[in-house]
Amino acid sequence: MCGVYEFVSLLLFCHLMPLLLAAACPPLLSCGDLGNISFPFTTTERPDCGFLPIRNCEDPLQFKMIQLQNNGEWFRVVLVAQLRNSSIITFQIRDKHLYDLLQNESCEAFRYNYTIPPFFHFAALRIQYHTTLFRCKRSLHVSPPTGMLNYTKCPDYDLYYKHIITADDVSRSSLVACTEVQLPIKDVPDAINPFTFVTADIIIRVDLTDECADCNYRHGGQCKLDSTEKFCCANAVIKKGLTLKAKLGIGLGIGIPSMLAIGLLFLFLQYKRKYGTSGGQLESRDSYSDSSSNPHGESSSEYFGVPLFLYEQLKEATNNFDHTKELGDGGFGTVYYGRILNQTLLDTQHYSPCMVWNYYMLIGPSQSPSIHGKLPDGREVAVKRLYEHNWKRVEQFINEVKILTRLRHKNLVSLYGCTSRHSRELLLVYEYISNGTVACHLHGGLAKPGSLPWSTRMKIAVETASALAYLHASDIIHRDVKTNNILLDNNFCVKVADFGLSRDVPNDVTHVSTAPQGSPGYLDPEYYNCYQLTSKSDVYSFGVVLIELISSKPAVDMNRSRDEINLSNLAVRKIQESAVSELVDPSLGFDSDCRVMGMIVSVAGLAFQCLQREKDLRPSMYEVLHELRRIESGKDEGKVRDEGDVDGVAVSHSCAHSPPPASPEWEEVGLLKNIKPTSPNTVTDKWESKCTTPNISG
């Protein structure tokens, strides 16, 4: 009888729970060109689902408007940037009145003291980038502190400002008699004319309180105030109101089958481990364990699981390291083109069947390996010759090979082998990639109008993001992401190279202090604050790559105006000014193809998020990959309007575009934390490619 009662209780619970949750807010609300929004944002139709309402979400012809406080002014929303399950949110608004004053260079703009409601019950709001200007009447005869800039073209008063000014600076000067004006900025206030850095496009940061973030993200509830003005988590998916018997019924109904499934899975895995592994696989695993336990140990045929080459072989393959065969030159070594003609690897009698199979998979089914370990006649390779052979270089060499043995991804350049660490020179042998770098095709020696259509550029973006997300899941930071380090094969498939020596970041390391390895134009601006490069540094650099794909402009160009030398600065300004079309390469058909327009503007919005100055505001590489795949597929998208309406940010589009097949390497990347693949590997390190010569990795 008790069992029947529990069963009936469970049925009633399953029937009533949807009704109880009917009043709950959906996790996402659609808002036109802004895409899907979630708490703390909401639509005016669902005011109970957030405290920042946005109107006109259902009207594709109207600008989206947001209200920052009850009965307050409505502002145009330009961009909403929400990272999944993050308590930090940013959005961008435009103050039309301030915008008109700045466009007309009216000094009335400096009578604003721009503030926003600093605190809601559930969050704190602040302007992300702002500065203080001092409006001083000329009759005061102000003597400002040293280093202050001033603007004297306003009637009756002058403006004084500085990038960094302390309260002590003000108190010790005659600025105390002036009026302080807080205004949003889009750049460092270091110019003579304040109209060049004050902006009406304001980025606002929202920091949810801990209890509200926990309620919303962990329990799927809404942050509310009860009748006593105390916090409560409404509609949370928490089974507090159930009877003990109902809880037991649910626990048993879910727990017992789950326990059985886990038990069966455990038994199956134990059986596979005991009986399902071939002798060849066991041999390979034992061989790897031996080499791992002895970092300096070498068998006669392999080193950390990769084949060993003789120095003489590679010397002959590169024609004695002929300078005419140089493909690239970087911080650690020179890369040479080579062709191995019927050269035999070191004795393969100790190779396991698994090792032979991996080698077969490496060179491809059309080129069967010799049973005696000979590479096919005429095999093209890239040989990296490290500059020095001292103890430090040996350690880097060992570390690089150790890292490479863990990696396998179709968009990372493969490592074929290396010389012994005792060789007269340290040489690494890589897959040869013949079609140059992305940089060469965008703005280098291989660039031709129309030769790199948007569909190809989108494919490059997705494949590069896939490779970087894989590296991050493998606890490896690239630290030098740039278009010169993204190689292309003859089918324009991506091969990411040069993610450097000593990039492995163990799970137990909480702080990694690194020397700057990034390149000008790509280096994370936060590095100068904390002297640390993280996975979010790669995200920033990838944001620059996305802008290069959109614009075909180099990351750094000294021929551009001072505030546009860095492409990232130029891009952020154009996006904030709703002028994405001024960034776009004219050959991409932005104005003539609605699908291309929608995808480019969406990618520009994503790049804007990647280029945020604070790393916590940037998405993860996995989130970037997910968004790029969504943009490429055209899923959940609406229609595109002209650029004047899309605001130069992440818009939706109706033009479908077929996504690439899901990467099997990425789908199983979660296993990398616990599994050491026994496959051939990929390339690390830094080198500068030559656009006039086919390129490979260094």
C-alpha cells in the first residue's frame, strides 16, 4: 500500500510540476536583431523576467530601446553581450541627445555629468569606460597640475583632463574651484580635442549580486523582492515543497535506474579493459609509459612516441640547409623545405603495431608505409632547425615534443618526427603546408581581389576557433594567435601552427607568469596590467583575426592615422559608431548579398566581445566556436535590414549557410584530460612566414 501511495504521489508530482513552472520565465527571450536575451534583460511584454526592459523586440523596423530605471528615459540599445552563466554582463546604449551634440562639436556636451543608477536590488551598474573632465571658468585663472591637457575653444570656460588624475592632484591645485564632469569615452583621453574621445555610445557593465547570480544561473529562478522587501528566488527549480515520500519517490525513481546504468557502464569498461585490448595496444601503452617515466630516455626508433630521424637524412633532404629553401624564420629557429627521397627511419623493429597504424593514418591511405619504415619517395616535409644546442634549448626541445604527443586535431599542423636530443643539431620534422598563410592571402603577396570569398573566410574562422578551443581544452595556451600563424592547404583548410614552446599549463597551476610572446597588434592589453597571458589572451588575439578576415587589413599599419594604427582600435570605434561597412573588404559583396551582410555583421559583433579590454568580459574560445558555427549555419535567425538599422553589431539573418561537419576531435575533447593519444602530433613555436614562398609551420 505504501508503494502504491508513493507511486501515485510521483504521478501527481509529474503532472503538476509543469503547471507550477508555467509562470516561470523562459531561459531566453527573442529580441530581434539583438538575438536572444536573458536575465537581467527582459521584454516589455514580460516585465517580471528582469529589471532592464527592452521594448520593440517584436518590431523589426524599430530601434530596440532600454530603460535603466522605472519611469526613466529610454535609450537605444546597440549591443548586448552576455556570457553564459556569468554574473558579469555588458550592453551598449546610445544617448541620442549627447550624440547630436558631439556630432556638431557643441560644447553643450560638456555640461553633461553622465551618471546611471549605480545600484539595483540585485545588481550594480557602472559605465565601463569614462573619464573626468574639469570645466573651469576662465575668470578663475586655473593653474592645472603638470601633464594636464586643455581645450580652449568653448565659450566662457576651458576644459582640463588627463588619462590618470588622483584626488591629491586635484586638491593640491586650483582645479578644486572647477566643475567636475563625468563623461563616457571610447579611447584614452590623450588628444587635444575631447570630441575625439568622448562618445555617446556608452558601454555599461552589470554585476549581479552573488545571491541573484546563484538564483538565476544555478536554480533557473528569478530574482525578486518579497512583501518585506527581502530577496527571494522565485520559480526556482528546487524541490522544497515536496513531501518526504514524494522526495523519496523521485529519488528512487531517478536514482535506482541511474545507479544501475552507472554500474553496468562500470562493468562494461572493466570488461573492455581486461579482455578487449589487443596485444599491440598494450605494447604501445607500455612503451609510452616507459618514455614518460624517463623523460630523457630514447629507444632506437622513437622519442616520446614520435619517429626519430638521423641528422644526415634531414641535412640531405634540405640540400645542406640551403638558404633558398627557407620557408620561415622565427624566435626559436629557421624552417626549411625538404624532400625525403627513399630515406629510411631508424630501425623499426621495436615499433608496436599501434605505432605502425598511427604512421599509416598520418601519411594517408593512398601512400602505404613500407614495412621497413621507409618514407614514400619524394615526401615533402618542413624541417625546423633550432638556433642553439645548449641545455636550455634541449629542455625546450624535450618539452615541445612532450606537448605534441598529446595533441591530435585536423586543424593543427602535424609533427612527423625529430632528431635525437643527442644529435649534433635539434631538428623537428613537420607536415608541409603549401598554400601560404591567411595573412598572405588577405594582405600579403598572395592577396588578389575576390580570391578569398566570404564563405572561405567564414570557414577559416570556424576551423581556427575549433583548433584553439581544442588547445585550451588540452590546457595549452597559444600566446601568439595571428594570421601569419594560420596556414592554408590547397583546399583552404586551416592548419594552425606556432603555438610555441613551453605553453603547457598544468591543471594545478593557478598563476602562470609569462614573458610576452604575442605580436604587436594582437597582444592582450591586460598583459600590461598583470603580466600574465591566459586563454582569454588567445580570445583577444582571435578577435583581431576576425577583424582581419572582415577587412583584409593588417593588424598593424603605420600608414594609418595615429588612432587607427592598431586594427583593434579602428574596429572597436567603427562598431561603436555603427559603421561596420567602412571596415568591410569591398570585394566581399557586403552591400549586394543579404546573407553575407548578416554574417559579417554578426561576426563583427562577436569580434567586439573578443576585443573587450577586461578579460572577464570576453567569451571563452568554446563559446566563440559555438557562436561562429551558429552564425555560419544561420540557425534561429531573423531577417537582415540595411546597415543603418543593424547598428554594426551582432544581427541575425535569414540567408542559410551550410555548416561544416562537427569535428570528431572536438566532440571528444573532454576526454583529453585523462587520455594520452597515441597518434602523430602537431607543431608549436613561432616563425615569420614568407608570402612569396609556400609556407609550413616552424
